[in-house]
Amino acid sequence: MASITDISLVAQVAVLGNRKAFDELVRRYQSPVRRFFLHQTLGDEQLSDDLAQDTFIKAYMNISKFKGLASFQTWLMRIAYNVFYDYTRSRKQTEDIDGIPERSTLQAQPSLKMDLYHALALLKPDERTCITLQLVDGYDIAKVAQITQMKEGTVKSHLSRGKEKLANYLKQNGYG
Amino acid sequence: MDEQNEKLLRQFFSESAEQKIEDNGFTEKVMDRLPVRVKRYTRIWTIFCVLFAAVLFTVFHGWELLLVQFEVFIRTSIAEPPHANPLMVVFTLFCLMMIGIYELLSYERVIR
């Protein structure tokens, strides 16, 4: 099973409409996609899973647009980023109108996770995205720029500011 | 950003970087929510082609033509080079039918 490449699976989905092939792609990449959303939502599991589901459905609907220029995972993460961007924009509009308070799940997390999400909560959304894509998902600056469609210089700025905030927070809380 | 801070952050995020989230039915939920793709017409067209080829093959007694022409082909191919003839037409139809069947089977192929 592992020998079947992503490209082969994508081709089976795009050309033959093979749902089993897409099932395999979801199994392969559900973990990094859900983890990405967990960090962006500061540990809201339900919301993360909803957004991850939306991501895979969008990927399925647009799979014929995948040209193989980047890896399938990078392409998927770009969709995930767009899904989260759309979500935050729509939520901001709703909050502006209705005054709905921001969702918080920080109290429900175990200690270390709580520290992680408290630390990430200090960052602006773009800083958080760049930081987690680099330090958790292991993407280099070029890939982060590709996923977020930001310029590399902008990514570097977000990383620099975010890391400074995080380092200060960690030192103040006995990690340094 | 000095190296010390970088090291501190990498240590802090190391556990998250190694975190694997178990599927726990997530994939099934995604597959249940997948819309039916417009590509259904592809399958209908494939079935139509296969049926059409099968009908032609039956109506024109393709198997008889195949056998006769194959025998002739074998006997004469050594003596003279092959050229376009009814055999080629029947053989092409047969190949098209095989391709259609293959595509139909591939559509449903279980890859797991």
C-alpha cells in the first residue's frame, strides 16, 4: 500500500473518480492537517476536525487542479491555510455584527498542552501559522511562503517577531 | 533571534512535531461527506462504449471473423507482410472493448 505514490492515487481520483484512492490519501494526511488546525484554533478539537473535513472535501472537489508542481501534502496544506483564513475572516465578520466572544478551550487541556496553546495565543494568527508550519510541521521558509502565499520576507518577519514573543514567554515561565 | 532562543523553541515544540493524531473514524466521516462528483458521466460513457463494442462484436460474429482472419494471418504473415484488412478492423474493435472493460474495472478497483 505504501508503495503507491501520492501522484498515482491523485491520478486515480482525478481520472477514474476512485473514492478508495481518496480514502487512502485522507488516511495518509489526516494527522498533519488536523494537527495544523489544532494549533491554529489553540486546541479546539471539534473545530479542528470540522475545518480538516472541509479541507479534504475541497481537495477532493479540486483534485484535477493539482498539477504536481509541489508535493501533494504542500498542496493540501495550502488548502488548509485557505480554509482557516476564510474561517477567521467569516468569524470576524460575525463577531463584528453579533459580538460573539472568541472560543476558548485552553482550560480543557493538560498542563504541557495548555502551556503550548497559551504561548501560541500570544501570537497574531499569521505569526502562529508561520511558526507552527516551521517548528511543528518542519517546512522551510520557501515552503511556508508557498503555503501561505506570503512573500518570503514577510514570512521571515512573522517568524522573527513570533519567535521573540515565544522565547520571552517561555523564559518568564521557567523554560529557559 | 539567537541560537539559544531557537534551540529553546525547537525543544518546546518537539513534542508537537512528533505528535501523530490517530484516525479514530475521521476518514470515514470525510468519505461520508464527499459529494458525488460530476465525473459520473465518464462512467456512463464507458459503459456505453463497452456495450456498443459488444453489440458490434456479436452482430458481426466477431469471434468467427477473428478465428478465420487469425488463421489466415498466421498462415500468410510469413510469406507476405500484413496490411490493412478486415482483421485489423475486428481486432481494433476487440481492443477497444478490452480497454473499456479495463477502465470499468479500474474504476471500482480496491486499492487497499
